[in-house]
Amino acid sequence: MNKSKDFLRRIVEEDLNSGKYQEIVTRFPPEPNGFPHIGHAKSISINFGIARDYKGHCNLRMDDTNPTKEDTKYVEALKNAVQWLGFEWNKRVHFTSDYFPKLYDYAVELIKMDKAYVDSLSEDEIRQYRGTVTTAGERSKYAKRSVEENLNLFEQMKNGKFKDGEHVLRAKIDMSASNMKMRDPLLYRIRHAHHFRAGDAWSIYPMYDFAHCLSDYIEGVTHSICTLEFENNRDIYDWVLDTLKLNPPRPYQYEFARLNINYTVMSKRKLLELVEGGVVSGWDDPRMPTIAGYKRRGYTPESILNFCEQIGIAKANSMVDVSQLEFSIRDDLNQKVPRVMCVINPLKITIVNYEGSEEIDASYYPHDVPKEGERKLPFSKEIYIDRDDFMENPVKGYFRLTPMQSVRLKYAYIITCKEVIKDTNDTIIEIKAEYHPNSKSGADTSGIKVKSAIQWVEAKTAKKVEVRLYDRLFKDEIPQGVENINPESLKIIKNALIEPAVITDKPDVRFQFEREGYFYADPILYKDTAPVFNKIVGLKDSWTKKKKTDKKPANTQTKKVQIDGEATPMNADEQALFDKYSSELKLNNEVANTLARDKTLSNFYEDALSTLNSPVNIANLVVNEVARELKQKEISELKFSAKQISELVKMVDDEIISTKIAKQVFVEMSKNGENPKQIVQTKGLVQISDPAKILPIIDKIIANNPDNVQKFKAGNSKLLGFFVGQVLKNTGGKANPKVVNELIIKQLQ
């Protein structure tokens, strides 16, 4: 056995070698109540991948046991996702509803064995009788019903004689079990709802824990692979199968760590909120982490499967950086897609000394010479370049076209600026230029040295396209919901220009727009008469090293421009600031780098620091919150001062408010310039540090999350963050995190 394989494959190999199973059968059992997301892609790759690797088969089974939330559109989305990723299920799609009659019979068998009973407690009473982690539960008085009475009531439940919630069927296990899921779990509940497959035939529906294990058994599943959230459910899984004494072989459940990605939510409830709230255009919005969203954005099946393989299969939950997923698609497309030129923000160039027209040969794969494929680029005296490729008053390190600096038109000639034409608003509308006839790419004898080549399109033949620039949907690393939406997650450019060879009547194509990123023809919106391209991903990770793209008048541009995603070297003054910030003030390198390179930010930071000696906290606020404001405004337009930022940070340092509340206060300051202390007092945002006020909240959260309490006590210390987060959520971020940490640890001991 190869020990380098993941733990699931080692288990499968052991079972095959021991003769426990003759054939491996897995299953992918999603509930059809939403579109599958990237987390499902990992589960698909594991379940179908293991079956493929060991010459078994994988069933696609819809866990359709909740008629109030499920729909055929979700079934189709799940089927499409599996097939798009390159897998096929065994023979037909299975549904848990296929087994409703058999599951009912199994429930009757448990009642006859006196291992299940009809309970008539209310939902609140059931919860109350359940007990806590430290105290045993109390069995319902209705557990004393006779077998005959339970059989009669259960049949009446099936026949629709009772209202929703009037009765439930429960297993009779152990009300003092340490695993609280084993305290007489529910097996069936009444639901008078139309089922999208079974119609109105049933008034009762099985709970997941009852239906899951028995559906696996009926289908002959050998390895029931779930995410870690179902770890405690395994005891119920085994209890049902063992108690019914079903003929072997029987399935066993194994758990792996679910996929968590930063800047992403994968809760179906939260994704549904985004769709129904109109925050996104639908489940297939290219910003959504759904497989349909990734597909529409232009991701390839190979890139997603490679990503799943790279992150591996683990036993402990962890957070994966979304840049790993972005790397996977970038790496997949780099050698596959043709490279073309698109001008996102056109600026007209008239080449005054060029007459006529010609076609220039250009390879689709300039960095992969053996690969075949080239096109003809029309060229004439009127062309368009990107507005960012000309700067009238260039900063140091700018290597593109300027009044004093020539540049090469990629694949074509070197041009030199001769005249800048502006409108009445002082906006540049055209450049008059000259070309150098003997400077043609591949046959250049001009002797002119240039440091950059820029993209361009010929004016008459260029095609107008709509370009959709997508960024991460959430601005926070661990988003909580709609309030964390990144307002710049979608920018629509209506008048971009692209070279004519790109536009075809076949929209399922991907291109690298040179120096811009990878793009995909939107499969829904694209028409050859009105092309729409979605940005899949940038050429480099631009999230942590964003370009400075403030659109200021040319005569006010003072910031250093980052060229092609690569940082320009620091000058002596910037390096001195960086050394001071990183070495003396102990700022992290990224923060120090941002401040050192931006004179406006560093001056603001120094002003704030002069009134409060809190270098790290002030720097974090300036680099994140203040910098965000300066993307939209001049420094003179800010409503707040550096001194007010210091006052805000001091309240955080003095534990009067939390860092979360500080962000809320900053939003108010940026709107009206009100003093931060006044905002805190007016809105009642003072941090709660009194244990007497925090403890009741902690106790309630502990009581409502017994499973996580048990896992924490068993050694899963990462769950401390969960409890702290719940307390902060319940107090609107006002609770003192330090006090909360200490109290939770004490309460969980």
C-alpha cells in the first residue's frame, strides 16, 4: 500500500486487500436545495475519483427529504456540475424518495423492536428535555407508549391525520449519551408539503440521519464519505444499521475536512440570500462560488479538479487561500489559450506620416513558438491604444508612450508622440504621432531603443465589445454576509475595442488579453453582433499587490505607477521610509511597503502618529480604511483629520471600543466628519467588558452548541474562535474579545 496516498484511499485499499468488499461503491448525496458550489466540487472529486481509481462506481443520489426547500432546477444544476467536471454516475440518478416505502418499513421494524416511539412533545420541550453537555437529558413520557399504540400513531402520521409538529418519530437510544445526537434522535417528522417527485403521497418525511445510512445500504454503498460536520452523526449511522441487524456487507461512514476558502461564503443559506436579495444576478453570476458561476466566468473543469487535488484531503478543517484557486485557473490557461490585443479604455492615435494600410502577421502563442496559430492584424494611420499607455507628465519608472519617450506597437512599429490634443475640459482626446518605417518588429534597423511594447487595435476594423471585470465578491477575508460585499466586484466596460479576428459566432472561447488577463466569452450574453467577455482572472495575483489606478488629471499625477503587475524599485527616500516603518516601528512588510510608496498616505500616517504613539494600529487603519477613501477622493476632500484617526485608535487601545466597532465609527466619520468620541457616545458603541453582562450570553451559546462544546473538550481548540465569534455577533461586536476569550475558556473547562 502506498503510504503517500490520502487516508481515504488507504482505507479503501485496506478494505479491498482484506476482502471486506469485492467492489468499491461510493455516493455523492447532495440535497437539491441550491446550486452546488466549490465545496461540492471537492466532494465530487473525492467520491467519483475514488470510485474511478479502484474500478468501482459512484452513485449520484439526491437527498430529497425536505419538500419545502427542494426543486428540480437544483437537481439539474447538480447533474450538470458532475458532468461538467468530467464524471458520470452509475446508470441512473438516485433519489432518497425512491426509498420512501422501504424506509417507512424500516421505521416500523424499529417500532416493533421497541427501539422507536412516537413523541408528542413540542419542539421547545424536546430541546429542553435534551439536557446539556454536563447534564443528562430526560426521556419523554410518551416513550412509554406501547408498541401497538406507536404503530397506530405512526400509520396515522403517514396518512396525514395530524398537523405539522404534532408528533415526531424518535429512536429510543440513550438520553444520557455523551454524544448529544444519540439522545433519542428524531427519525421522522410531519410535513404537509408537496414533494417535487413524490407529489402529495407522503405526509411524513425521514430525517437525514435515518435516511442517509439506509439509502447507502440499499444501494450497496461501501464507503460513505462525508465532511467533518457529520462526524458526530456517525454514531446514529452505525446504531440504525446495527439495530436493524441488516445482512452484510454494510457501509461505513468516513469524514474529511470540508473546503473553506477565504473571501468566500459557501453557506447555501447565505448564497440564497445573495440571489434572492438581488446582490448577484443569479446562481450562475460569475462572482458566485457556485460551479455554475465558475463555469460562466470561464474556469475550466481541469483547473477546479487540479485545485482540489493540490489542497488534498485532510482530517482537520482549515482555511484555503482563494489565490490557490486563482493560480490553478491561471496555470491551466497559460499554455492553452491564444493571446490577443484588447484596448479596454481607448485613446485615438493618428500616425501623421503613414499612408495606406497593411496586414501584420502575429502569433497567437508568441511565447510558445512550436505551437501553431497566427492571425493578420490590420494596420493603418488611425489606431487606438489604451489610455493608461500614455502619460503626458510621466512619473519615474513609466516606460510607455510620453511626449518625450517612444514606444513600440506590439508586432508593429515604433511610434513617437508629436502632439497632444485636448478638449475644452483639458481631457486628452487624441495623440498625433509619427512612426519609424524601418522599425517594424522582426526587421527593425532603426537603432531606436524603447523599453516597452503596448497593445493597440486598428480604428476601422476593431470590434466594440463589452468587458466585464470581475473581482472578489467580498472585501473581507472571512465575510459574514451581504454587509461585506466588495463594491468593486464588477465593473462593466461598454466601449472596449478588440482586434477583429477574435469575434466569431462560437462563444465558447477563452483568450488572454495581453497585459490585461484571461477572458471568456459569456455563454449567455455573447452574440457576434454584441460580444461580451468576462474576466476570468488576472495575469498575476493583483489582490495583495493592487495597481495604483487613481484617475487624476495628468498634471496632478504624483504616484508611482506599477507596470504590468510588477512593483517598481523604491527610490532612496521610499527605501528609508520602508526601513523606518518595518525596523523601528515594527510594521509588517506589506503595510510598510504601502506607506513608503505612497507619499500622501505616509504624510497622513506621520500626522496621526505625532499625536498618538500607536504605530501598528494607526498604520493598519490608514492603510486599509483611509487608503480606501483616498481611492475616491483627494486628501483635501476627506471629512476627517489625522488627529481624529488618532482619537479613534486611542479608544481601541484603551479598550473602550473593539476594532470591529472602530470600522463602524470610521464609516460615520468619513460621511460627516463627526468626532469619533461623539459617535461612540451617541450610538452607544462602548465596548462591553463586564463579565456579568457577557457570561449569560456565553452560557446561552454553549447550551445551543453542545456538539461544538464536545469537540472543543475533545481537543479541537480551533473552535474557540467559533465561540468568540458567536459572542461578538450576539453583542453587535461590542464585547471585549480579550475578556470573552478568558471567560469562554473558563466556562468550557
